[in-house]
Amino acid sequence: MGRPPAKLGPPSPRKLRLRYPARCCVCSCELKRGSEAWWDTGEKTATCLICGSGAELARELAGTAGASGRHKHERLHAQREQKVKSKWGRGLGRLALAFTDDPQSTRAWRTGAVGEERLGRFFASNLPESVIALHDRRIPGSRANIDHILVAPNGIWVIDAKLYRGKVERRTLGPIWRREPAVFVAGRDRTKLIHGMARQVAAVRAAIAPDPLVDDVIVRSAVCFVTSDWSLFAKPFDISGVLVTWPQKLVERIGSPGRLTPTAVARIANRIGAGLPAA
């Protein structure tokens, strides 16, 4: 006698285009006819791609650290080359370009891209697999971007990477009756970087707002000075709720334990990746 037929388990959900409108069984978002979703034949339920795709979707949407800054630098650099050669001719133009550099406004894009790339590589090498990184995200309705967004078990981290030289210091400015903390790098006041984080955090909150399951997820922000100097006994510090730190200490904070499950981390990362496209 032959072997009895193997018992088949329930069919796995498969990705398809819906023939009828449905509602995600996880986040309850509406799914229009023709939209892609995961369909469970046994349960007769649909799951949106955000909730049902796991971390694979977020990693597909991860983006490349520093990509938009490097592209901007290359475009400005090429425009300058073309302008110089048009004015002086090909031969003299090449000579002029060999002995001159791009203006500071162009070089700043390259410097910013290098800082983002370095921090992105540091994250990839030092963060646990439980953390999902998204890089170089565009803020809708703006030319600004967010350097890095990390979704970890302890919440969401919005990171601004800066490649500044010199010592980082926390100072207190203003009259006695209105003292305010400030951050200086190489003797220059860089506190405006802190104030700029509010807009980035607001963009991330708006991206996750449609998800009813993430109402109480903490969104933190940090300005990370990638190669700056710190005094011997220096510690990261907060200004207006923004952490001012360096890569090693930032990774320690991001990698600390939290209550979000791997499924929740993936879903939140998917939601941000889709809501804030790569710049």
C-alpha cells in the first residue's frame, strides 16, 4: 500500500490585486479595488502591504544615506565645469578648474553627504538586527530631508548627521532672567540645528498618524556630530528634547531595550518608508 497523502496546512497568504474593496484586518485602513494586498484564503481577510509585508518592505524602501546631498553636489559641480569651459574654452577651462575649487556652498553638499554616509555605515555595523534604518527621507512639501530615521524596540529616532570639526560644548546664553542652553562647535553657535529638528519630528509623526496602532509610540530626535571632538569627561546632553551626541553613544541609546515587538517595528518602518519617500 502506498503512503497516505500528506496533510496540507492552511494556505499561506499571497499578495494580489484586490477584485473588491476591503479593509485591512490589522490597522483597519480601507483598501480600494485594484490595490495590492495580502489575501488569506482560509480566513477570507485582506492585510495591507504596510502591515503584512514584514521587514522586507522596509529594507526595500530603506534608501541610501547621503544620496540626495551627493547628487546635489555632483549637479552643481557639473554646472560649474560647464560654465567655466563655456567662458574660457575647453583647454583654458580645464586649466582653470584644475587650480580652483568649487565654492563653499557647493562643497557643503559634499561634506553633508559624507557625514550621512559615515553615520549610515556606523549604524549598519553596530546596531542590532532588531533596529530598521531608513535613510535620506524627503519631507513632503519641502526641499528639506531627514538624514536618518531608526525604528527600534524603544521607539522612533529622527537623526540629523553633522560632519563638523572642533569641540562640541554645551553653553548657557542670555540674561540671568532668561537663560537658555546652546550648543557650540569650534566656538560657533550651532543651536539652530536643534530648533530645526521639530519640523523633522513633525513629518515623522504625520507619516505614522494614519496607523491607529502607534498612537503611543515615542518619537525621539538627535543631532549627531560624526567626527567632532568632545572633552574627556563629556556626556551627551539634551536641549529642548533633542539629544546632542556622537555615534557610539547614539547607538547605545537606540539599541537599548524597548517594548515594541519585531512585528510592530517592521510595520512602523513600512509606514514611514511609504509616507516619507527616499529623497
